Amino acid sequence: MNGIDVRLPIGTVVFVAMLGFPATPEAGPAWQANQPAWHQTALPDGVTPEMIAQGETLFAEVNCTICHGAGAKGQPGMTGDLTDGEWSNVEGGTYQSLIGVITSGLTADKTGGMPMAAKGGQSLTDEQVQALAAYLWSVNQTDG
């Protein structure tokens, strides 16, 4: 090609490529800047990012959004925002407590008027309940 050698030494290519990526997640705020708050928090034992994604899909598919709104932001006159870091019926906001609430449901006196059926009135497997709990735990992790 016109007698000009445009090849770069491999070390130069690797160095230039590394400029765009921090060596570790802690090394650069660019890695964390656009991540959900749960990315900056240790996941509960047994929870994986894949479970969180599955729970998000299930949340919409099994009609949790009817009462809890899109993205668990609540429905006026029905339910409060599940993403605001404040839950009155989930002891400590823990993953295990969420599993218990989803599994058992809530009575009307606990919710302020409208009961939540066990498993949202759906036929959910234990794995699906765990995924839903993982998703709800993740959306409740606030930036502080």
C-alpha cells in the first residue's frame, strides 16, 4: 500500500485500548456513573444479576404492574413507590423479607386497604418468587 507501513506495535494498540477502561471498577467513576444503585451494593447471598433481570421480566409478565405500577413506582390510590427506599411491610428491606412478603401476601390492614394475595395471586415457583424478590430488592437500593 503505497510503501508506507501503518502497522502499530501491539503494545501501543493495547495501551490505547486500555485508556478507555479503568483497571478496576473502583478506578474510575465512569464505570459507576450510569449504573443502578444496586451495582454499588453487595448482592444478597444467592442473588445474581441474572435473577434480577428475570425478576424484572416477571414483574411485568405476571401483572405485578397492575397494582405496583411500571418499574414498581406505585399506582396512585393503590400502592406506594417500591423504589423509594422505604417499605413498611418488609422488615429491614431485606431480600429474605421480600421473599416472605411475596410468598405470604399482605392483609388489607397492612397495605392500607387493598390486600396483596400470596404470590400476587399467581402460580409462581420458588425460583420465580426469588427472582421477583431480587428485582424488588434491586430497585429499592437508593443512591442515598
